[in-house]
Amino acid sequence: MIITSENFNLEHIAMSGQCFRMNELEKDRYSLVALGKYIELTQLTSDTVEITCDEKEYEEVWKDYFDMGYDYHKVVTSLLKGKDEFLKNAAAYGKGLRILKQDVYETLITFIISQRKSIPAIKTCVEALSRKYGQCKRNIHRNVEYFTFPSPEELSKATKAELREAGLGYRDDYIIKTTDAIVQERIDLKHLQQVSYEESIEILKTLSGVGIKVANCVALFSLHHIEAFPIDVWIDRILNQVYQKKFDINHYSGFAGIVQQYMFYYARYNLKQIG
């Protein structure tokens, strides 16, 4: 199926640090395991993407996952026409980035894992967990075997020693305790998807290994609270070096999370130009 959008860039999405199972197969071609499914995507032109699914699956799954209903053109245009030179450059560089609507549990666990780990290391851990505890499936159209990310019930079977072997380090205890809270229904993930941004942050912070940064990542990349503004090392550096701690997030009320992604992506690949 062919998707036409002037703001849908596969490389930018795959390299944006928001998902860890979208991998480059070759130039302009990517695989993605998400929501229990496997697809391949190809960037045909700057504004056309081919997805290996039929229209029914696209409408039921991927249209929402890639947030195709949101007007990213409006956000990019407003930044390009604004007075903030850094954000002009960031928007121009990151155009095509979209905020994904990922599975809540997978996003929660992967961002607990992400603390003090590089993106390649996170990907390795996530793949190890999927292979050991997820379900083995086959995409018959592409003849590809893949492993789903484990459910809370599946991952609850893991021992601390097994998680340590998967490369999780000290995060193993966080994952065991957080998964247990979900399995024992002390935290209701469906309820989490229905509450406000502020309430979701407070609920998430009650979980083991979840501080304000991880909570905001889950809120932005899964619950789709695009007002969330996660502050990691890169964003902190921008706020200090570029804005001298005077960045006013209120200027971007309602879509600050999209601005954050442009900032992050631009900083990651243009660090020498910052500050």
C-alpha cells in the first residue's frame, strides 16, 4: 500500500530514539515489529512510503500507530516561520518525524531499560527479551519469522538472573516489580490510557524504575500526550547551551512533545553545531 504525506520520513522516525524495533534493511527500507505484527516500509520518494500491508490492516492498525491524522505540516510550518533560529533548523532537519502511538507496556519497559544505555544497547536488550519471552510468529506475505514483545504475563515468568543475562543490569529489579504491579492489577494500563496527561504522569511515577523522564517518554510515545516534554541528556544540553535555561515551553502549548523530538533528533546528529 502506498501512503502519500509530505511529513513521513522513515529514517527520521527510525533514528529518533522513540522506538527500538524499527530497523534498516537497506537504504530507504525498514522492518518494524510492533503491536504483535511485522511490516516492511520503503521510502519511495520524499512524500511517498510503501507499507507491506493491505488497506484494511493499514486503517485498523498503522494509520493510528503512525499518527497519520495529525497535522504535522502545521507544526513544521509554524516553527519554520518563527523567530527561533535553533527550532527553524531543527524543524527543517527533522521534517517527517512523527510521534508513534506505541503499545503502553512495551514502551514502559523499553524506556526503563533505556536509562543510561545507548540506543544500540537498548535495541539488543529489547530483542533479547522478545526472543526469549515473546511469541514466535511468521509474516506469510514476507516469509519472515519474528518475535513479538512479551506481554506482562509472559515477562513475569523471567527470573532476575535471566534478565541480568539479557543485559538489563540493575534495571532487572525495576522490570520485575513494575511487571508484577501490572499483572497483579495494582496498575491498570487501560485506565492509564483514559486519564489526563497530569494524572498519567503521577500514576506512572508510582512504578519501580519510573521517574519523571521515563514517565514523560511513556506519556508522549505511547499515551500520545503530545504536550509531554521529556528531558534527557540531549534536551538538557540544549536548554542550557542554546537557551541558557530560558526556553519557554508555553510557546508550544499542546504540541511541545513534537518540538522536543525535533530538538532531540537535531541535537543527536548536529551536536558540534549546538551552543
